[in-house]
Amino acid sequence: MSYTWDSTFSALFERCLTRYRSGDTDYSSYYGADDLAFLDSIGYQPREFFDFVEDFAEIGEPSLTTAVTVASVRRDYLREIMRGAKSGRTLDPSDLPAKTSEVEGFVWLPRILAKARAKLRGELDPNSMYCCGGDRAFLKRHDIAPADFLRAVWSAGEDDAKVIDYVKRNSRA
């Protein structure tokens, strides 16, 4: 199903969006066994997927295209780096840097960096979202696409300086 995974993702997104807009906001009933198997195959949790649907329904972003490109990076990381094995760990939201944390003048960068690393490894707590409103504000301010930031974090590994350099080189702020 590698060739058409993005179509499956898009169809599921649209189906969930229709349910959400009809007033059914209980995502726990959105997914059948095939949907859950699909989400697992790309390294996504049901709540994580729902967060993209909910934000799009409520405020119009992130777009379906953004959701697919972010999912693509996570899927590729799971397949190529993690060799399909889940980590089994979860980043506790209380362990995230504060929303006011900064590094080299970039407020929010420590927080989004921790979330991006956890997103790549599939370790985000269900109550945390990579590409939430705060993340989107940071990325918009610096004119960096969410999937591009994930790829930069992937490329940098654990080297924060490489990510800081990436933001400096790409920021329009």
C-alpha cells in the first residue's frame, strides 16, 4: 500500500472532516479496524490524526496538504530510521520546554524542536500536537513549512546547533 498511502490518508481525512462538521466530535468512533491498521502503518495515533482534522475544521489550518506532508516525513522516519519498530516511549507534556523558552532569540524553538523530535519517533503524548497553533505561529513567522522543519530536525539528529542554523538561514523574520 506504499504507492497509494497518501490517497488513503486523504480519504480518511475527508471522511473524518465530514463527521466532525456534522457535529460528531468524538473521534474515538471515527475509525474502523482497517483505519486503525492504516494509521499504525504510518506511525500515527488516532488522536494525532484527529487533531489535524479538528484544527482544519475549526480554523482552516493546517491544510490537508500540510497534514499529508507531515505524515509523509513521520512515515518515512518510521520506515527508514526506526525500521518499523515503535519506540514505546511517550514524551510527557510537562517535560516540554516552556512556551516562552528561547534559544538565540528564537522564542518557541526549544519547544517545537522537542515536539518535532518526539513526532519523528512517534513519542508525542496524545495531548500534544506537532503543528499546533503555537507551532504554526512559529513556523509562519519564520516562513518554514512544517514538513520542512521536521526534515531539518531529522537531518540534524540531536545537534541543536544544526537546527538553529537551519532556522537562521531560512527565517524571513
